[in-house]
Amino acid sequence: MNIVVLVKQVPDTYSERKLSSGDHTLDRDATDAVLDEIDERAVESALQLKEANDGSEVTVVAMGPDRATDAIRKALSMGADKAVHLSDEAIHGTDAIGTAKALVKVLGTLEGTDLVLAGNEASDGRTGAVPAMVAELLGLPSLTHARELTVDGGTVTVRRETDDGVTVLTAELPAVVSVNEKINEPRYPSFKGIMAAKKKPVTTLTLADAGIEPSDVGLSAAWSTVTESNPKPPKSGGEKVEDEGDGGSKIAAFLVGQKLI
Amino acid sequence: MAVDRLLPTQEAEDLLDLTRDLADKELATRVEEHERAETYPEGLFATLGAAGLLGLPYPEEFGGGAQPYEVYLQVLEELAARWAAVAVATSVHGLACFPVATFGTDAQKERWLPELLGGGVVGGYSLSEPQAGSDAAALTCKAVAEEAGYRVTGTKAWITHGGRADFYALFARTGERISCFLAPGQVEGLSFGKPEEKMGLHAIPTTTAHWDGALLETDRLLGAEGQGLQIAFSALDSGRLGIAACATGLAQAALDAAVDYANERTTFGKKIVDHQGLGFLLADMAAAVDSARATYLDAARRRDLGRPYSRQASVAKLVATDAAMKVTTDAVQVFGGYGYTRDFPVERYMREAKIMQIFEGTNQIQRLVISRGLAR
């Protein structure tokens, strides 16, 4: 089975994330960058499938600036076999649709893909739409938000979990599956894995190499524009409620006002 | 804050990144629970083994990480900064692998090393006896040769990971002299005492072992018959460096906790770090941690270059463990009354530091080793 995992390098979740003052895109230089945790789980799923199916190969696909190679290396050191990195200055500021179009072109450079895996939502942009868009553009079944994943012969089955409940979905391969944070606990890379990862092949592609139209990607092609951004205001003192026998109702009214209940 | 380390290679940088990540997630999150409840961290050593951290200083061809001591010891230090008991047990495992890796025949290495270095298997070191600690040559446990192998009878003591380890480097008397064996963790005629009730390092048991005529196959003898003490002492030179690194990590953790607290807590209208009385105490603690690290790294680099390092290993063990005792005690002082409670980790650090001045050669024995090197 040929498995492709879509991974993204994101700012460390534990760091303070900022938008750059110029074009209001994510300021990637201001923070430590890591392989998104949800993508570690997608890689783990791929590795488990590989271990259960002899002769399988796991390919990591990433789109991002040069330093995204660190995230790729992490996935390779966990045990993925090879990687493709779309790295081109012109992709800066690409939105979810442009990202999906570009990833589909990159996927087109790989032959015989049976399963495309991804995290269900990156921890930076949080659009949570790219896996479904990729499936749509490829004309493949889309099985998103999987908390369990099994492949039996040519059939993939997932337990899809969302706020609306749990659904069991099956589809014929090839298909696109996105996983949620309950799918597994990702393994640590081993020291040997880290050493071996340095020797694994990473293909770096430009837009032209992948046959991507420059007009489909970048900030100028994005369907939405951020015109202004401000840092979150500091925490205020909050609101004090005097309990005059109606404290419970006042708290409930406050929570309703905040759209929390 | 991460220690700013000088590391020789990118490979070593990557290894330390892996260690910190794993230690933050697997050790720091579990240490309080297990040290308080005195329960064994099931599965943790398998995780360390799978990540390749149990065979770092040994050759790649047998499943080791082929890392110089300079790097391996800094890994131990990072582990110890999160969980001293686990770091000590990891160091002891390295010590237990030493006799077969260094004195084993090719056949013995091929048979055992891959499992010991990369199989998630844990080893213990069994030299001491109730009446023979510093005076190791006074040990009485006997291994009597017979046709099928060696029959072992006697009592061993102070075994880190006792009853839990998968194998032991065992030292026993064969006639007049002492020999070294690679003993299995379970064999008929071998039983273990109830875990000692220790001041610290609660999560990993320390026990006695009772050998009641257990039979070890002939090929479990490491080196020549009678070579045991030489093997034991050369292993201990390396083991002392491991303990020096563990003590340094423990001291670093205590310093970090004290510095964080001193930058938060205010008295008389300012942070306590800004009171010179406390600031100078913290400065002395930082100086002690830095000099402990510098001292063990000097010994490690000598070892890595193949130069004599026995004296430097003893100096490192002495300096680093005394530093750990001082720094952890002063960390409790920085926290004041809070430091004496179990609400903060410095109380545990102080208890954990004490044993480091005692095991793998008391600091008096280290002074003996050093002074013998000075006598003409």
C-alpha cells in the first residue's frame, strides 16, 4: 500500500503566535516551528498501516518555507520512507483553496497512491478544510475526523467523530482520510531513526516543477484578505455579580450572553 | 530553561532534542506520582529502549548508539533533571552492560548485547554485599565450578532494579579470587528481598538477592576466572561518570526551581532574587552546577580520547555529588518553609541528592582513589 501523509509545520502551540505587521500573515520567524501534533498522529497511523501491510511505503508531503524541512525530518525520523517538499517563495500567504490545489498537483507527481492521510485541522490556521478539498479536487472519497481507521483489502473504514456524533464510514481505496486527536499516541523517533532520516530521499519541488500556476497560489490569489489585526486585549478584571438570591440566574444569563450556553 | 550545551556534532544536538522531548513528556509528567506512591513506572524503560537511550555509549554493530561519553552523559543529565531515580537506573543499566561489552568474547557479545542495548531490557549491577560495600574485595558470595556451569550461593545487597531487572552483572568468588558473570534476571535458586525503604529514589526498587545454589551456564562467565575485581573497578570508573552526570542534572533541576521561585516571590517590596543575601546564594548554586558539569565533561573527554581518566572520574563523582547535596539543600533554603513541604519538588531533590554521595563508591572512597594517585 502506498500511503501519503500531508504534514504541516506550524508555530509551537505553546509559544505566543503573532501576525506579521506587513501583510497580516502568520509571522513564522517569531516562534519555534514544529511538526503539527495532529500530523504526528497522521504519520503514526500511516506507520501502523505500513507495519501491518508488508511492502507498504509512507511518503510525507509538505508545503512551506525552507525550514519546513525540520518538520519533514521529524516525520522521516519517526519512520516514513521519503518526502516531497513544495517550497517556493510564491506560496507565501496561500489560503486553504490554493493549498488544496497545490497539494493536488504535488500528489500528481506521485504514482500509485492508495491512501492520503492528514490531520483534520492545523493548529495555526484552523480552517480544517484542506483534506476535504483535496479529496474533492482528486475526485476521491473524503473520510474526515477519523478517531479509528482500518484498512481491509481495498476498503477503508473509519469512525468519524464530530460534535454531531459518531458515524462509521467506509470507502473503496484510493481515498483521503483526516484523523482527529484521539486516533493514537504518536511514537517518539528513535535515535537510530533520526540518523536514518538524514539519508532518506526528500524531493524539493518549485511551483514550476509541480506544474502549479502561480496565479492559483499566494496571498494575491486568496479568497479572503485580512485588512487589520490587533493583539488580544489583556485580561480585564471580569464582572462581579452580587448574589441576591438570584445568583444562579445571573450566571446563566452571563453565559448565554457569551454564547457559552 | 534548557541548558546551553556545547555538543560535538549535529547528531548529538538531535539526540539531546529527542531526550528533552521524551523526558518532558514521559518523565516530568509521571515523576511526582510514582515517587510519592513508591510505584514502579511500568513500560517506561521499554520506551527509553525503543528510543535508543539504553545503549548510547556502546557500538552500533551490537545495537548501541556509538556515542562518546561526552554526549551520553549529557543525556543522563537531562533525564536526571526530570527524574533522578530513572536516570540512576539508566546509568546502572549502562554499568551492567559494561562487562559483556568490554570483556565478553565475540560470541558472548553477539548473543547478548543486541538485546541488552536495544531490546528494552534493563540490567542491574550486583557487586555489593551486606558486609562488603566499600570493601568490595571482602565479598563472600560463591560460584563453584561444576560440569554444567557455576553453582552460586550467597547474598548480594543494594541492587538497583533488584527483582525487576532482566539481567545482572554479578560478582562472586570462584575459589580465592573473584569472577564476573552475566546472570539472568530469573533463574531457579535466585530470590530477592523486600525492597529497601529508602529516603529517596522511591520509584525504582533496591533489594537484596539471595542465591541458593542457582546454576549459571559456563558461558555466562565474563572475562577470565579471577578477573572479576578488575572488571568491577573498570566498570565503576565509567559508572561514576554516570552518577556525576545524574547528580549534575539533579542539581540543575534544584537550581532552576530555586531561580524561578526567587524571581516570583517578593519580600520587603522586592523580588527575593534582588536581595543580595539570596542572590549570592543562588550565584553559588549556579557556580556549583556549572563546575560539576565542567568536571564530569573533562573526565568524559579523556575517556573518549582513550586517555587515563580514573582519577578524573573520581574527582567528577566527588565534586558533582557534593555539589548536588549543597545545591539541593540551598534550594530548600530559597523556598523557605515551602521548601520543607512536599508541595514543591525541592524537598524531594534534597532527599535524592544524599544517596549520590554514597553509592558507586562513597565520596570517602573517591578521595581514597584520588589520594592514591597522588602518593609517590
